[in-house]
Amino acid sequence: MSVIPDGTITSDTVVTAIPRRRTNVREYGYDQSQKIAKTLAKLLCVRYEKLLSRKGFSKEQKQIITIFY
């Protein structure tokens, strides 16, 4: 199912999650993004698929400094 512009879910819609860092998964014991995506897929009666993976290392967004003027 896919969502078309009017918000309708069709037969090819798939729900996926943005994966968390392994260190965060180890710290919390689970990937909350994946858990939310799986629950949403179940509620919408659509498939959940793991389509994304993490490659390499990047700074956490909460550590990126924004300068306010």
C-alpha cells in the first residue's frame, strides 16, 4: 500500500524506521524508532520492512550547535 496525496493507503504502502546508533540501542535495550514503526504498521494493517541501515559515524543532532543572532 502507498499513501496517495489525499491520505489514502493503498496495497503497496510500507512502513520503515530510521535506525538508531548501536550504542543507543545497547544503552536503552531496544530501537524505539523500529518499535514505533512496527506498531504503526500493525495499526495501519500494512507491512513493516527494514529498508535502511547505518553506515559510518556522524555527530548526534543534539550535539550540533546552532548560533542564534
